[in-house]
Amino acid sequence: MFKNYIKVAIRSILKNKLYAVINILGLSIGLAIYMFGSLFAEYEKTHDLSFQNAERIYTIRGDVNPQSNLGLNQIDGVQGAVGPLIKSDLEQVEAVARTIFREFLVTVGENNFYQNVRFADPELLDIFELTFLQGNRTALDGSNSVIISTTMAEKFFGDTDPMGKTITLDHEHDLTVAAVIDELPANTHFSAGFASEMTRPLDVIVPVRAMERITEFQPDTNWGSTSMGNLTYVLLPENLDRDWLQTQMDGIYERHMPEDQRDFLSGFNVRPLQEQNMALWAMLGLPVIDVVQVLGIVVLVIACVNYTNLAAAQSMGRAREVGLRKTLGANKKQLLTQFLVESMTITFFSLLLSLSVLELIIPMFNAASGKVLTINYIQELPWLIATTMVVGGFAGSYPAYLITKTNPIDALRDSARKGRGASLIRAIMIGVQFTFSVCILAMVLVVYQQNSKVEESSRIFPKDQIYTLNRLNVDQMEDRHEVLRNEMMNVPYVENFTLSSQVPYEQTNTSINASRILNDFESTISLHQINIDDSFADTYDIPFVAGRDISKEYAKDTHIREDGEVNVLINETAVRTLGFESADAAVGQVFYEDEGDERGITTYTIVGVMADRNILGLFNVVKPTFFFMRPGSYRLASVKISKDAPISVVRDIEDAWATVYADYPMQGQFLNEIFQMVYMLFELATSTLGSIAFVALALASFGLFGLAAFMAEQKTKEIGIRKVLGASNNQIVRLLIWQFSTPVLWATPIALGIAFFASSQYLNFFAERIGLPYGMLIGAGIVGILIAAATVATHAFNVAKTNPVNALHYE
């Protein structure tokens, strides 16, 4: 019997090729997007499960105080001092380990490589079971050893045995290779794709106890520095859980967190290891993974409704067939099974087509994102079968029920398809389709406009003319900064050169707690600080509102720590934050910082006020900022080149660098590239939403197109009568367009209401945002209505031209 059902289903598909193609294409697109979203979400949420203790490993994050205006909800790291406190205060934990990133120039023989190095506590090897190909877990017990991966072993030493060999950091610090580990699986947070800048592979691991000697950084007592990607891991015994650890971390925060750091971090947040891969999205406050899943489901629902609507209309055209079968003895269960099998058959063909699409899309996605998303057919087979059954049943159940519930007499009279109830249901389903479609389209327009606002705001800096040079804060390089300046200024097409601790669009936040009253630090003001030289404002085209620029000609303009007094610049926001009446009134005034017992109080005298420029940009507000000149604290150089400079100017800059720092390869990139590193996340959101909106509208249009074709065919005799009675072609076209477009008209306000709420939530994420996008929302609604009208008009014109004689002979 089932075999016969399949035969009937295939015959029905072949008989109605147009509708079958529309149904199969629509369902295959919906299934492809749904399955991709589900596979992507599963991939992201199942990272690190290859580690034996994954369920008992947690990371400690910092909850960012909203008053800090950092632009983030949280950061995935905490201060270095927190790890030792967990060890001393919580005896129940099995292991605690920190990892701290730094970039070094690694020298092996005569070869130099810029390489990220991970300083780690020895307990890291107790928490994560790494596979040692050479050496063993004692490699992190010393202070001069290093563990490298097989990739680094091949990169540094080729085919030579690396054990016992020496690598040198920044031409000064020698380390001995004590172990070689195998590569980790790609689906761990150590090898994450989009977040690779924060969670880099375990390629070079150096003991934490070597960090103070190499970098002069003391992690065990550090409370003043919290960098993203510097993680603290905790391994709990089986009898303890996340809630217990969270309670303990709350206590550690209350007992030990310094008061001046509470303005930055409002608490510690315990997160399971599996969530570390998605830390970037959590920090930004964007539920990207959940949104991808929801959008996949929405598109699949649109595709199912599309199929249901058209199948319902088609099934009513088979009313006489059903009536005849009922008359010959077929029961309701047999008919219901037949129609459901037809639905399952179409869904199965759609599934095969969608899997073919995924086999093409996934490799391109992996190449672009650095991920290794795959379809494990053996593992996913139950899910694929279940998806086919659910989608086929959901999409085909209503048409099957609708046609089988009629009695034989009504079916033979074909009255079922002419009832108003079926038409109402079909109208509601079309409305649901266009509600989702118009809503997504409206969100696309809002996201696109907001992203354009962000990009437009970034043009306040000459980002296409600025070429930045990195890693100038190495001790061996600091005494030659002025030599580098002279060499760069001699390069053709170079207009300016400046040194600074950060450049625009870098998400680096360094601040002080300042007071306008000497020795009164009970109530302080947080000021963002940037170290610059006397060419920074000219290089970045920042005008002065009052006062003067800092200069090497004034002794007090250069910050000498032992002196305790320095002249500084502030921005307009700092003028207001510090409580000055105007920029002119701020010039000559002072504010103070208590740098601790050793350094005492530093007095900052304001000599100039620069116009507000959003240095951090993107989702950050303009922060109250002061600028001062302190040699020895410069990390970056910015080279401003003229607009008509040829591409070869970059090579000339490299040559100039090589004459000054022959032993240090140059690391450079245009300022626009730094901006794009973060902005690409917003572009990704726009392109993803745009693609889904296009698919959703296409599916809704397919459904309306097929339904209009079918229903127009059913109205052939009615149209013939209308034409005989004098109706013109234009009148008939308008009538048909109105009848088929009515569901879209009532769906549009609902869609725009949902889109308005969602877009308001999205815009709240940005500091510089567009106004409430009423025009774009209305525009999305108009576009949806026009697409629906154009889709229906295609058939309306063909039907209206039908010869009345032929129309009256129809059926």
C-alpha cells in the first residue's frame, strides 16, 4: 500500500510540475537555511567537549560596570591577582590556571618571526590533557623552558629535532624547548575562528614564572590591568558546580577587589568552558548564535507556510478525485495517509536538494571564517529524518485534513474549494509569510543605515591615509624613535609622523581616577588617557578649541614620573566632566591623580583643549580624555601619507624602517584595516540579515505567485462572465490584485510594529545612532506591498486577456 502511495505522489508531482518546482525549491531553501543555522549553532555550542574534564572547567570573566562607558557588557578575563586568590581562598578547587598573551619577536638561528606567546601556570596541564609528542608536563615547572606545538616545531626548526633547541624573545631572552605537543582539535576555544584575535592556539607556551623576568610584569599582584583573552580557568571536583563557584567568586570580589577597580568591574562572572568560544558575542551583548537559530526557524516556517498554502489550494482542486475515492470505499485514514505521503515525498526531495546546497556553502563558509563546520551524516541522520518528518507533517497536515474532511457529495460537487473558510485560512497564511518577510526586510534597512552611520562617523579621521607601525614599545627600540621619525619624514609622499600609546578604533581602555581637589580622592572622575607626542593632533586632523598643543620645547610638557607635574591636553567632553564652564576657562587649570605610595600625587596642568573625536569609535561614546607626552610609553607610530601617494610608498616605508631597526621586521597596516577588524562584525550582520530577508521575501513571493496562478485558474469562468457583462481588462486586473494583496496589507502594520521594537533594541547598542527609523520601516512595508502586487499582476494580466468564450467553456 505504501508503495502505491509513493507512486501516486510522484505522479501528482509530475502532473503539476510548476507547483511541484515551487514547493520543492521553497522547502529546500528553507531547509538549507534552517539546517545551516542549526549546524552552526551546534558547532559553536559544542566546542571543547573533546577535553575529558570539560564539564568541570569554568572560566572567570569580569562584569563591566555600566558607569565605565566601556561599550562592553563583560570581558572574558580578570586581573592576574585573582588566580592566586582562588588558590588560597578556595581549597576545594582542584586546579587554577591563568594564561596571559604577549606578542614577541621570536628568533631561531637567523630567522625572525612575530609570534603570540601564551604565559601559563603549570596547572594548565592538569586542567587540559594535552598530548605530548616529546617531553612531558614538567615543562612548565621551570622558568626558562618553552612548550611548542608541532606546527611551531616545523615552522621554527623544519625537520630538525626541536628538543633542547633555543628560541630567543626580542633578541634578549633565551628559552629552551622542553616539550612538543600535538595540535588541538579545531573545535576548541583555543582555535576559534572569529575570535582568533583573543583566543589564539596553544602554539608557544611559556611558564608564568618567567613573565616577570621577560616583561617586568608581575601577574600575581596585578590589579590594574585586565586584557581580553587573558583567561583564568578553574577545575572543580565533581561534587561542586557553577553556582557554588559563583558564590565563592562573589565573596572574593567583596573581600579583595580594590576600590579604584570597582568602577571598572562590578563583579566576577563564572562561565562554563563551552561558552568561552562565544565570549566575543557575549562581551558585545549580541546574541548572534541565538539570532541565527531563530532566523533559520523563521525562514523554515515561511517555507512551510508557503507549501501549506499552495498545497491546500491544489488539494481543493482534487476534491472530485477524493469524492470519487470515498464513494468507492476509501476511508478518511487512507486518504489522509496518501496526502501526507505526498507531502513527505516532496519534503524528501527538498531535503536532498538542500543537502546539496549545504555541501557547496559550508566549504565556502569555512574558508571565509576559519572554522571547520561539517555535516556528519551518520551522526546527523536521526535529526535529518526527524526534520523531514516534522516539516512534511507540519506542511502537509492542514491540506490533507482540509480535503479529507469533506463528505463525498460536497466533494463531487466541488463545493469545498469554493468555500470561504479555506480562502480565509489561505489569506491568514499569506499574511504570516509577509509579516515575517517585511519584518526582516525592515530590520535589514535599519541595520544597514546604522552601520552606514558608524562608517560615516569613522571618516572624521583620515583612515585611508594613515599607515600604522606596531610594537614600538620594545626596550631595544625606544631610544631610536626620533631616528625613525627622521627617516620616515624623508620618505616621498609622507606628510607627518607621530607616536602614541593607541590609535583610533583600537578598543584599548586605559584610565585614571582624577580629582580637581588636592588630597581629596573620595569622589573621583574617570578620565581616559592616551600618550601622544607633539605631532598627534596634526597627523589626525584634530583641531584645537582653546589653548595650545604640547611641545618638546616646554620642559613640563614631557611627563617625567619623578617630577610629579606635567602639562596635558584634554578634549571637550573632559571639560564638561571636570566641571569647567568652557574650554577657555579650563586652560591653566589643574587636576590630580594619586598614583600610590611610591609615586605619590601627580599634578596635571591643562594647556590646551582639543575638539571631541571618538578615538575608540564604533559602539563607544566619546569619553573624557586627556593626552600627555611620556617617552617610553609609545606603542605605535602613525605615518600620514598624501592622498596621491602610489602603492609603492608602503615599500619605501618598510625600507626606512629597516635602516633603523634591521633586527625587527616591520608590522604595519592602514588605519582603515584596524577599523575593519571590528566593523566587519557589523557588516557580517548586515549581509546575513540581507540574505535572509531576500530569501524570505522570495519564498513569500513564490507562494503568492503559485497561489495566484492556481486561484486565477479557478476564477476563469467568473472572469469570463465579468467580461461578458462589460468589465474591462484593467478593472479585472485591479480586482485580482486587490483580492490577492489584501492579506499583505493587514500583515504589513503587524510586521512594522515588530520591526520597530526589534530595531529600537538594536540601536540602543550604539553610542552614535541614527534616529528612530520611521521612514525606513514604512519603506520596507511599501516594498513588501509592491512585491506582492507585482507578483499577482503577472497572472492578473494573463487571466484578464482570456477570451470570454473560452472562459465560459472552462470545465
